[in-house]
Amino acid sequence: MAAQIYSGEKYASRRREISANLAKRPEFHDSKPLPFMTREEKILESSRKLTLISKHMNEIIDPSDKRELYHLNCEVLGIEGNPMALHGDMFIPALTAQASDEQQEKWLSRALRREIIGTYAQTELGHGTNLRKLETIATYDVDTQEFVLHTPQITALKWWPGNLGKSSNYAVVVALMIIKGKNYGPQTFMVPLRDEKTHQPLKGITIGDIGPKLAYNIVDNGFLGFDHYRIPRTNLLMRHTRVEPDGTFVKPPHAKINYSAMVHVRSYMITGQAIMLAYALTIATRYSSVRRQGQIDTTQPEVKVLEYQTQQHRLFPSIARAYAFVFAGAETVRLYERVLQEVETGNVSLMADLHALTSGLKSVVTHQTAQGIEQARMACGGHGYSQASYISEIFGVAVGGCTYEGENLVMLQQLARYLVKSAGLVQAGQSSKLGPLVAYLGAKSDSTSLIDRTPTPGFAEYVKTFQHIARKQTLKAAQKLFGFMEKGDTREVAWNKSTVELNRASRLHTRLYIVEAFVRRVEEVADPRLKEVLTDLLRLHVNYELLDVAAYALEDGFLSSSQLDYIREQLYFYLAKIRPNAVSLVDSWEFSDRELRSVLGRRDGNVYENLFAWAKASPLNKTDVLPSVDKYLKPLMESARASKL
Ligand SMILES: CCCCCCCCCCC/C=C/C(=O)SCCNC(=O)CCNC(=O)[C@H](O)C(C)(C)COP(=O)(O)OP(=O)(O)OC[C@H]1O[C@@H](n2cnc3c(N)ncnc32)[C@H](O)[C@@H]1OP(=O)(O)O
Ligand SMILES: Cc1cc2nc3c(=O)[nH]c(=O)nc-3n(C[C@H](O)[C@H](O)[C@H](O)COP(=O)(O)OP(=O)(O)OC[C@H]3O[C@@H](n4cnc5c(N)ncnc54)[C@H](O)[C@@H]3O)c2cc1C
């Protein structure tokens, strides 16, 4: 199963080897539980481990293999981030996709060797979503052949970039490029921020950390201001866009090619989110198979809470989603890598498809992941609320994904643009022009679903039902938009009046894609035992998902209420059928205790002993009487007693 999760036995067994290697190297382990550390201690500890990784990485992994590096980071550094998180996730990808060969020679090679540390500085205090209205300006000075970076007002301060605050000495900065008074929109520049030797901010730079956040606090998200700060013309990233010495602008082959670092993260984060969901479910499912409370049969001992149907309903559909997301994530990464290669040869034809797909997936997956993690926390009762479970941290980190790389409700609209265009083609009788991801929009629906007509309906019936729902909603939402426009609204006003419906279409389209990705993967599985378990999980998934969106199919009679009852019964059947495999389904992700960082979710299942040992190790328990008691509580009680006398 691990080979299915990690797209092949090779990487699955490399993960095991890496974990086993690290188990023998205590210097790579957390020196104490992260929840017992202050933010400063966590940053120091993370930097220590980062240095070890840099020194010894070649002994443990193949550093050219991104997935091996990812696993090493998960084991050693964990999810709370590290001082070079953005260096790997965005700075290097931005240089790879946007710097010319010459620029790569100069900067990328140094970045890869970790001679410099970089980040991606785009968001500002006043603007994150609407990139065209960023306020940091880069004005070209023809005489000196330099760009002058400037922060004209407080809202133009860069705000949020990870590792900008304290760690990075370079950034890929996004600023509006002005040449001879003309605004050429957001462009990307390589900008030195700190002295390479002293790490002091360079003259003209104001920089610092933005303070603690919900989670992800090892990362020093930062602020940055420029005071007429000069960089050479050749610091504009020039793989696709160029500015000649005389200020002539050479257009890129695609207007949004500069957005590639964002598309990179959106493509990879689907897998990252699946893994965080699987972390929380591993903890909650293991704990639920240890925790005994209440009886189902009063003549029998108390049961494991995992025997309750409600607990299964709380956890198992999310287990199925984690599998679905990791399968969809693998497809997204393959598409991203293909588009990256094609863009190199000047072929930008798939950029729009990739953008639409990743915009939708990013939004749906992060939302459902956050919901699933929060349910996993509640599934652990009181102990889920303790940081010993580590689920609150996992939630805090994962839910950030709903906001970063484009706020979810905004990104759903990007997919909706694509769907509306496709609906326009259908309306115009040009369905043959639809891309493969939306070809179903041009097909004709059956009048009713056949879901309950055979003893075990094939997945095709479910897919057809999801297609029917997504098609109906897309055409309806597009019709709403076109209707407002026909009545005289501008496209923008009409769009705003239709966005709730448009975003519903985007979600349904994306959920259909996820179901199809799951079906595609299960169909490929050769081993019959594995196929049976995955098929059960997929059956649980399609029934749960369909029930969740059934209103769309009930309203036009595509599904009948008796079919809905059938779907419900199928769901309950598969909850029970999956129960004996539940712990194995989470164990198959093969997370070591080190990677999971959860006292509650440890593989040994000694929950109570582990929790007690953890509590005793809490810094508050180092002394019996705290200074706060000596200083305040004792005098308070003493004066109360004295006044009574
Ligand atoms: C291995 C690692 C894995 C784990 C990773 C975890 C790491 C976590 C670290 C967290 C780091 C976080 C970093 C950040 O958050 S960086 C900042 C991210 N910021 C955003 O995402 C901003 C969101 N806003 C935007 O992207 C754009 O402004 C937006 C797309 C919303 C609009 O842009 P714009 O106004 O320029 O465009 P329009 O809406 O007018 O659309 C015009 C057309 O352009 C098309 N388009 C837009 N973007 C793209 C693209 N990227 N590629 C292709 N095409 C694009 C759009 O669809 C329109 O097309 P049509 O006119 O044909 O409809
Ligand atoms: C953990 C974390 C890490 C980050 N790391 C980085 C980084 O490394 N580099 C970087 O540059 N940035 C980073 N960011 C910033 C992040 O990319 C932005 O916060 C994000 O893109 C959202 O933009 P915003 O803050 O402007 O939200 P806003 O756009 O202000 O969103 C506020 C509300 O307005 C709504 N809204 C906005 N526009 C529209 C619209 N057109 N239609 C309908 N509704 C709309 C949104 O849906 C939302 O409900 C990070 C953020 C976080 C939380």
C-alpha cells in the first residue's frame, strides 16, 4: 500500500531507508518536544538541524531527488517550517523558471549550494490577492541602467514572505515595473537584502519579522521596505521577459509566466496537504483503537471508540480523502513538470489548464484537509486538545494553505473563468474544442442516474452522476452570469453577482476530478488484495461525496430519494467493512514517531504512560512552586487571610 501512496516501490522503500538511517543518528532528532520550546528556541533548534542536514545530506539521501529531500525535511525539520523553507519551495523554483541561463549560473548555483538564502517577496501589507495593484515600484533609470525599488507608503511594505524577517539575504521581489512612465505590471527581480558577511540589512532596506502567527512559527514571515534602493537592470529575471539597456521591453510568450513560482507551490502542496491530513488521521485512528469508553453491548466490556459508527463516520471518509488527494497530487506534479518542460521550448498551451486545475485543487483540498484535521482532533476527545496530540499544530499549519498561494474563494474564481469559457463553447455548439479536463461539459446527460440498478454499480455510474451535477451547475452559473450581462451589467458587476454560484461550479468540477483521479489509480492496481481494500475505500469515498452534494441531483430528479437511501446504506456498509483495515490504512503511510511528533499517536499505543511522562516533562513541572506563586499568589492569599483576622 505504501508503494501506492508514494507512487512506486522505489520511493516507498527509500523513505524507509532514510527513516532507518535517521533513527541511528540522535543528533538529527528534536532535542526536546517542540511544544515545550519558545519560538526563539524552536528557530535555534531548527537552524541546528538544518546545518546538520546541509553537512550530511549526501550520506542519507540523493540530494537531486526532490522527494527524498522532502522526506528528510519532514523527519528532521517537521511541519512548523525552517529558516530555509521558502528557499526550497519558492526561491529556487522562481530562479529555475524565470532566471536566464546566465542569471542561473550566477545565482541559482549559489542558491543550490546554500551559499545564499532566499525567499519570495510578493504580498504587501495592502495587497496580496490583486497583484496588478501591488504598490512597490521598480522604476527604470536609463542613464545608470538600474531599477530603483521604492516603497511609497506603508501599504506598499512587503508583508508575509516566509523567512524574509530574519533568515534570508536575498529575495525574488515582485514589483510594478515602470519604464519611461509606463506601468508594465508585476515583474520579478533578484534583490540582495543583507550583507553576505555580516547579515546586516543593506542601506535602503527596512526589514524584520511580522510576529507570531496561528502556527508555522519557526518560519520568520517578514516585512520589507525599500528607500530608493538601486539594483542593476540585469537583476530583472530575464528568462522570458527582457528589458534592453535603452528601456525597450520584450514581452514574454505568456502574460502570466511570471506567476510560475505560485503555480509550482500550488501543484506540490496538494501532496503536502494529503500528508498533513494523513498525519492527523494516523494519530486519531491509532488513538481510537486504544481508547475504550462506553459499551455497545452492556454485557460486554467497554469498547474501543473506533467501534462507534459516529467515530468511523468522523474518520474514515477523511482517510479516503487523504488517499484521493495523494493520488490527485501525483497527477498534478506530473502535469506541472510537463508544463515546465514545454514552456522551455516555447509551448505555453497547457499553462491555462494547469492554472485552472491547480487553482481548484488547491482550494478544495486545503478546505477539506482543514475540516478533516479538526474532526480528527475532536475524535481524540480531551486529549486531542492537548498539544501532546500535536493535531492543533498540524491544523494550524495546514489551514494556512487556505490562504497562502491565493485565498481559496479567489482561486476558485480563477477556475470558474475557465469553466465559463468552456460553457460558452458548449452554448456555441463548439464542444469539440473543449479540453480533456472539461470535455464532459459538452456531453448529454442521461435523464436519471442508474446508481442502484445493479447489485454493485460500477464507478462509471458514480462518475456520470458527478459529471451531471458539475455540468448542470457550471451551465447554470454561466447562464446566470450571461443573463446579468444581457440585462446590461458590465462583465465585472455580473461576475460579482454570480460568484457564489460560479464557485460552487468550481468546487463540483474539482471534486469530480478528485473522484476520477481516485478511480484511475484503483483501476491501475494489479495486486488483488490491495485492489480490494482500495476499492472499498473508493466506494466509501464516492458514496460519502455524493451524499454531500446530493441536493444538486435531487432537485432535477437525476437522483431519486430511494437512490439516496441506497447511497446512505452503501456508506454505512463500507464504514463497517473498512473498520478492520482502518489502522493498517493509516499505518500504510509509514510515518515514523519522529515525523509524527505526537505523544497520542505513537506506534506503540502506550497512550497513557506516554501522556503521563510527557506531562511530567513539561517545563512548568521542573519546580513544585513557580515564581508566579511566590510573587503574586502567596501574597494574595496571605493578605486575604490577614484581612479576615
Ligand atoms: C515541495 C513543497 C510542497 C509544499 C509547499 C508548502 C510550502 C508552504 C509555504 C507557503 C508559501 C506561501 C507563499 C505565498 O503565498 S506567495 C504569494 C501568493 N500569492 C498569490 O497566490 C496571489 C493570488 N493572486 C493571483 O495569483 C492573481 O492575482 C490572480 C490569479 C488571482 C489574478 O491575477 P491577474 O489579475 O493578473 O489575472 P486575471 O484574473 O485578470 O486573469 C487574466 C488571465 O490570466 C490567467 N491567469 C492568471 N494566473 C495565471 C497563471 N498562473 N497561469 C496561467 N494563466 C493565468 C487567468 O486565468 C485569466 O485568463 P483568461 O483571461 O483566459 O480567463
Ligand atoms: C502562512 C502564510 C505564508 C505566506 N507566505 C508568503 C510568502 O512567502 N510570500 C508572499 O509573498 N506571501 C505570502 N503569504 C501571503 C499570502 O499569499 C496572501 O495572504 C494570500 O495570497 C491572500 O491575500 P490577502 O492577504 O491579500 O487576502 P485578501 O485578498 O485581503 O482576502 C481577504 C478576503 O477578501 C476576499 N477577496 C479578495 N479579493 C477578492 C475578489 N477579487 N473576489 C472576491 N473576494 C475577494 C477573500 O476571499 C478574503 O475573504 C503568506 C500567507 C500566509 C498566511
